[in-house]
Amino acid sequence: MVGPNRPQIVLFGSSIVQFSYSHEGWGSILTDLYSCKADIVHRGYGGWNTRLALQVLDQIFPKDAAIQPSLVIVYFGGNDSMKPDPNGLNAHVPLLEYIQNMKNIVLHLKSLSEKTRILVLSTPPVNEEQIIKLFGSSRRSNESSHIYSEACIKMCQELGIKAIDLWTTLQNRDDWLTAHFTDGVHLTAEASKIVVKEILKVVKEANWEPNLHWKSLPNEFAQYSPTIFVGPNGNTPVNVADLDLDWQAQWI
């Protein structure tokens, strides 16, 4: 591993995670913000449900690892919530099994370290019309997404885990159906900005030690960063490591 050791923030989930670096996605924004502060570790697998996640959980998050993540952002539910195919060919997982699977995932992550924090993203809404238009048919529905989202939020509340209600949050504007999806399921850049805003809000307000908000973490090797001079008199010292660049300032 490249050193020195930095905090690890792991993104773990299905295609909402896998494609979080596409279309100016939320994973790419987080990676930019934490670039000199923490390592964003990407573990996203398109088409996966909670059954598949449990099969590899010990391999992705071994309990005997020398370094355990500081934060794991977990997303599963969109595929689980699909209406079951008569031939059993899709990723549907019954609701009660989904809840238990999510509990098992969360409890495993909690056991990794006393300082491993967990943040769960609930099932987002979908644009059923857009899905059918692009793919010809769909076994996804916004109603089913809502049911799985609510179950996920309730489970997190019972376990004392931070959660973000994506189903509600992504519908908080009138044009959400057209503004938030590339294909009816996956997120546009506009939707990803909302996801980042919600993640950073939770992380900033959480009573975690240390605080894992990107502005609260120190820059690595900041003491070696050069000092530049700005201002009309040319005598205001500013360290490069302390600069808030235009595209980052919105996330403070």
C-alpha cells in the first residue's frame, strides 16, 4: 500500500456506486474534495443485490485487515426492490430478507473497528416512463422503491446508524423526473450534487471523533506546501494547501 496511511472512506454498493464516477457523479466529487485528506475506495458492482453483497462481505471487509475504514457509505436496494420475474431471472429480494441482509451488512461493518462509521443511502426513486422508453420494459416501480427505502431508513434508526432518505430527497423539486436520471435509474450530475450535499451534511453534523467532513480533516503534508502571495499589496501569505478552489467552496 502507498503510504502514509490516511483515513479510508469506502463506497460500497450496486450500480449507483459503480457509476458514481460517471456523469460528474457523487463519487468523483467526494474524491476531489478528499484528495489530499483521505482515500476514497470504490467498491461498486452493477446489478448486485444484498444477497450477492453478503457473499463477498468478508472478502471486501476482512475483520483482520491491518487498516479498517473510517467511513463506509453503503447503498443497496434498487435491484432488491425490483418486482420478481416469473422465471426468477432478476435481482429481486423479498422485503423481509432485504431488511435482514442490510442488518447483517451493517453489523459486520460495525464490528470492524470502534472507529468505523457507517452511512446508508436508501433506495432512490425511479422514472418508470424513462426506463420503459429506453429498455422496452421494466420490473422497477417508484412505489416499490419507496417501500424498500422506508424499510431501510427504519432499520437504520433501530440500529442507530446514519441514513439518507434518497427516495424523498431526490423528489424535492418539480422537475425531478427529467432532471435526476440518465436512464430512469442512474443519476445525473444534478442528482449527484444533491447526494453529495446530503452526505456532507450528515458527516459534518455527526458526533464522530474525528470529524470526517473534508474541511475538518488535515491536508496531508500541508507543512511542506509552498506559500504563495495574494492581495493588492502582495504581502498576504496563503499556503497552497489552505486554498478553497471555486468548485470546492460550494461544499464547505
